[in-house]
Amino acid sequence: MRFQVPQFIEVEDKIFGPLTLKQFIYLAGGGGLSFLIYSIFGSLLLSAVPVIAIMAVSAALAFYKLNNKPLISVVEYAFKYYLGNKLYVWKKEQKPMPKTQIEATKDAKNFASIMVPKISDSKLKDLTWSLDIKESMYSNKNQK
């Protein structure tokens, strides 16, 4: 049985002539808000500046793309960045240890290497060592 696979799923459908649904909503919302401001001020002279600004923002939201991303996505990312938590990471400098501490660390490392096997890069080796804990560390089976 054959199925049709949808093509061009990244392209939005044109619903209102050459406009997609989102573009139409941005332009209609900007036009409605502009009409509301014009009706509040009552004069074309007083409402010209806010109306032009609102129409410019709504046209930019509908048509302008920044790095092939819609402007609304860039605005959303900006809000998330400025209002969200930030993690600051810095490189902490190592202070030189006194000589007595260096010798104590070397002694502890030598003692630990005798008592416990070294931590390996492979998690599988660590897992097998923990499963075979009942066997002797120096048996012939483990020295391959």
C-alpha cells in the first residue's frame, strides 16, 4: 500500500490572497489598533505618529525576516533572554598547594592505588569490577 508523503511542510499556506494567516492577523491587528487610536484622538494630525509607528511594527512582524527567522521569533527570544535566568561560568584559577599537602596527596594516591583499582575511562570495566567484587583482586582471572 502506498502513502503520499507531504512535501514542503516548512512553507505556510497562503490563505488570504498572497498572505498567510499569521501575516493577515498581524496586519489586521495593526489596522484595527490604528483605527482605534484615530477614533480616540479624533484628528488625523494628532494620531498620525502613533498610527504610522503601529503600522510599521505590524508590517515588520508580518513581512520582515532576520537571519531567515520571522521577526516575532527574534522578539520572543529577546524577551526570554532578558527576563530569564542566566548562568555565568568562569574559570577558577588553581592556587599552588604547600609542599606538605602535595606530599600528603601523593601518599594518599599511592595508598588508594593499592587498595582500590584505578578509575578507568570505560564504564564497562567499572561495572565488571563491581560485579566481580567477591573475587580476589590478584587472581589469574582478572589479570589479562
